Amino acid sequence: MTNALTDNNKNIYSKLDTNVAFEYHWKVWRWTGIKPPQDMNPQLYRLYAIVLNFLATVLFPLSLIANVFFTQNLQQLCENLTITISDCQSNLKFINVFLVRHQLDRIKSILRRLDRRVQDDKEFAVLKSAIATARSSFLIFFRLYSFGTTLSVVKVALAESRSLLFPAWFGVNWDGNLSTYVVVIVYQFFGLAVQALQNVANDSYPPAYLVILSAHMRALEIRVKAVGQFRQEGMQQPLTLSAEEQAKCLKEFNECIKDYLNILKLHSIIQRIISKACLAQFACSALVQCTVGLHFMYVVDAANYEAQLMSIIFFVAVTLEAFVICYFGHMMSLQSSNLTYAFYSCGWLAQSPEFKRNLIITLMRTQRTSTIRAGSYIPVDLPTFVVLMKYAYSVFTLLIRFK
């Protein structure tokens, strides 16, 4: 009966695939020209990707940037800058995904190797929970961007006069010609929909990869703690082991070291793929928060409640994006520290000299906490988020004094 249960568990574990945590992301990247589907003609897909991204990733932000130079007062400048900075930052993150797309493929193979090492119900539960969290993060961002897009459309539909989804320059008189206005609005909606879809993946893939990395660290922590544990209920850990038991423990421990090396590779790749994205996010958050603060002070005087609402939405959005990355980066760093304690907690006392030598070498490496750094310099953790908020508050109070 026990053997049957064990075989059944092994069959369940063998079906585990943490790559499904990024299923939604890969669908978006295929739709937006990053990764061609296997069943599609490469030349046709390349043409599709070029046309789509020229219209949505190049022309759309250019129309926003051009409009900045046609602003007539400081209030309009702040409003346009808020939108333009956010959009340019999103496009930079999308370009970064394109540049690191081959690294994303490498992650798939590493995750498959780590998935095959699952040996326990606790490990399985940890990884399944992480998959659910990663997929949920995508869906949450999808709902938020869908709400924002819908809000922009409703604003235009309820406007008393012709207006655009976002302030932009097109070089044509869209206000005085109905057909031109329809073309411009349709193009803006198309560009906004594509960019919103890109942003959903841009904002959710860094926390998703950090969640899965943390989960594999946690699974390895459980695995390492179990090495050499022969303690029975109500009895102490034995102080001596047979040569056969020591050899078995050494083999298990060496496999755990291989898992740890794979996790270090995974961390290194994730560092490369999200480092620039996190740096762009921090820079954008600081700029948008300051711009929104200045904009909010001026629209309050004008009693422009619609502009006030848009300012608040943009402020909350960029703050939330930065917080999510910092939170999951912080959790990953904490899990890295817990992994160090796991190696201390394994049953090493009665092991062979070779086991202890491997343990000491591994412990020397685990003393260095794994941390994701934005731009290879700024730690992606909660203290960094606090510093970012303090900076925004300091600039905001300075602007109030000048006013």
C-alpha cells in the first residue's frame, strides 16, 4: 500500500511544471511580436511583429512625446509628462524583454531540472502555491489595465466635445473633421490596447519570476533539512551512522548542491533579465510621483476633478508597480537567508568527512545573500521602496514651499 502511494506521488510530482506560471506572459509576448509560435511562418510573423510594433511601440509614444512640445501652460505640461514618462518607461521595459528573450528560454530548461527534483508533498505544495501566485499577479495587472483602458474610453464617450483618449499630436485637424477624428480615435484605442497588453506582461513578469525562484529556494530548503535526518519519534538524532547510510546521505547532499547551483544560475539569469526593467521602474516612479505632485497642486486650484482623478490613478499605479517588485524581491532575499540556515540544520553531525567538507564549502557560498539589484547597483527590496517614497515626499514638500 505504501509503495503504491509512493508511486502515485511520484507520478503527480513528475507532472509538475513551474513554467506554466508564465503561460499568460508567453501568450502576450507571442501576440506582441517577441516570440513566434512554432506553427507559424517565421517570415510572416516577422512582418507582423514589425508592423504591429511600428504602429504601437514606436508611433504611439512619439505622438505623446511630440505633444509635450505643444503644451501651453505648466498644468498641461505636467499632465502630458505624466503620461509620456509612463509610456516611454513601458516601452523600454518591452524592448528589454525582446533583448533578453533567449535568456527567458534558458530559464525554462533550468526550471524543468529543478521540477524533477521534487520529492516531498511539502515541496510540491510550495511550488503549486507559487504557480498560482504568479498567475494571479498577471490577472491582477490585467484587470487593472483593463479598468484603466475602459475608463479612458468612457471619458471620451461622455465628453461634451471631441477629445482624445490621451493628449497626443497627430499633425492633422482631428477636431474639425469627423472622419479624421474617427481614424485618430481608432488608432489611439488600438495603440492603447496593445500597450496595455504589453504593460500587463512587463509589470507582472519580474514578480512572477521572483516568486518561482523563491519557491524553488523554499523547496530546496525542505530537501536539505531532510538530509541525514534519521530521528524517530520520541528519540534523539543518532550520533553514528553506518557506512552505507553515510554514503546515501552524501549522495543526497551532493544532489542538493547541484540543485543549489541550478538556483544560483536561475538567480543570475533573472538578475540579468529584470535588472534594467527594475531600474527603469524606479526612475519612472520617482519622476512620475514628482510630476503628479506638481500637477495635483495646480489642478486643485482649477477645481478640475477629472484631472485630479487621473493624477491620483497615475500616482497609485506607478507606486504599486514599484512596491510589487520590491516586495517580492525582499521575500526572495529572506528566503535566500533561510536556505543558509537549512544547510546548518541538516543532519551533518554523524556524517563522513567528505560530507562535512562539502557542507563547509557550500556554507561559505550561502553566506552571501542572493539579492536582485536594479541596474546591478540598487537592491530590489522593501528598504529601497521606503527610500523611494521618502524621496517623493521630500520633493513634494519642497514644491509646496515654492508654491
